Amino acid sequence: MSDAALHRARAERRTRRLLLAPSMLILIFAASGPLLIVLIYSFLTPGAYGGVEWEFSAQAWFNVVAERDFFTEELTFADAHLSVFWRSFKLSLITCILCLIVGFPTAYFIATRPAGKRDMWMLLIMIPFWTNLLIRTFAIMELIRNEGTVNTILIGLGIIDEPIQLLFTEFAILVGMTYVYLPLMILPIYASMERLDFNLVEAGYDLYATRLQVLRKVIFPLVKPGVVAGSILVFVPCLGAYVTPRVLGGGTQLMLGNLIELQFGQLRNWPLGAALSLTLLVVVMVALIFYVRAVGKEETGHGH
């Protein structure tokens, strides 16, 4: 490389660093700063009326998964916390699967429309994002409450004699989160399908492949990065969801976000709330690492 080219390369790297500097400063002070405070709080002692006392203690981290009996001092698992962790993981995973089941054919339908009509369909998908999350959640609540639309129709048709308890259940949370996060599944899958060469699909049919074989052997492998991205975009926010479980779960079906808020609010145990927050962060980081590795392997495979 000539001296002039080397000088240009160094100048370009210097320019990129300068352009990245504002965003890096924002990340350091606006994201890493509060995260550091939460980390410090997780190793302190809870105050009598909220807040913290500046005495080192790892009790909060201990209480994330274990607890001592108040009378016998016997060490047991923190069943309530573990139950919330399991419910959060289970509902997030099922929501992700439901969004994939609905989102994949929806994205395929939009991608196979004439180019001039795709924007209209995508606009319909994006419209719910223009409405506040709380309003959308209350709309679902209106549909599934005992005197809501669903029960009224079922009673009117004579299918049931009295309302079915749908609200304040895990089913209600699943319905709400699937509705809220479905666009986050459709968008990345559609982005992958839009770049799909449908001549490959026609080639599969020419080779006497069935529709299911074309889906499994041709379409799905090519749009897998979009499926992985959509799954992460749905799964991660579901783990920390607060509004939807709070409204549709009625406070009886707690998820991680609700448990964290409970510690900082009514229970006034800030160190435990901080420890639970960081535990959630670790789970999210594991999911993101999985996403990066999956996409990296996919790109490596395509490169070969």
C-alpha cells in the first residue's frame, strides 16, 4: 500500500472515530452509568423505608434463588422467584412461537403481493405501533373480559351459558403479548422474504417437490436470519414485559418486570430489585449472543 493510500485509510478511521464519539459518550453515561448504579445497589443492604444502606451485602443475590425460613433458618429455594422466572420464560417462548406461526405466513403473503401493494399491507401491520401500548392492552382487555366481546358472542350463539374467565390468566397475557409483539416478528421475516429469489421456489416445484418440502428445504433456510431476528425481537422484550402482564394478569400472574417493580415499590427492597434486574439483563445477553452466533453461522454458510 502506498503512503498516500495509507494516509487516506488512517484519515478515514480517524473520521469514523470522531463520528462515533457522540454515540459512544451517550452509551457510556446514559446506559453504562445507570447500569453501574444498579450493580452497586445489588451489593448493598436494603434501607428500612426504601433506598439502601451503604453496607456491603451479597444477600440480594442470595435471595434471587434461595431464602431462609424465618423461624427454622432452614435454607430453601425461593419458590416464588423461581416460579416467576419460569412463567416469564415459558410465556415469552410460547408468545414467540405464536408470533412465528402467525407472522411467517403473513410475511409470505405480503412478500408475494405485487410490488405496488406491499406498502399498503405493511402500513396495516405498522398501524398498531401508532397507538400507545397501554391503550392496545386495554383494547384486548375489553375483548376478553367477562362482559366483553368474546364472551358476549359465545353466549349469544348458545355455545356457553355463563362467561368464561379469560381475563387475569396466563392465556390473557399470551393473547396480549402476541398481539403487541406480532409486528416485530413480521417485519424482519418480510425483509428476508422480500430479497428471496422466488425462481428457486419455482425450481423446487419443477423438481416435483411438495409445498411442504419447498417450505422446509427452500424457503425456510433462506429466510432463517429473519426468523432468528424476529424471534429475538419478540422473546427479549417479552421477558421484561410489564404493562401487558400487569393489566391482563391482574397482579396475580407476575412476570419478571412486575416482580422487579414490586421490589422497588411496595416491598422497598432495592438491592433485591437491582439483583433481579441484572439477572434479567444476563438472560437477555445470552439471548443476544445466541442471535449473533446464529446469524454469524448463517452468513458463513452463505459465504461458502
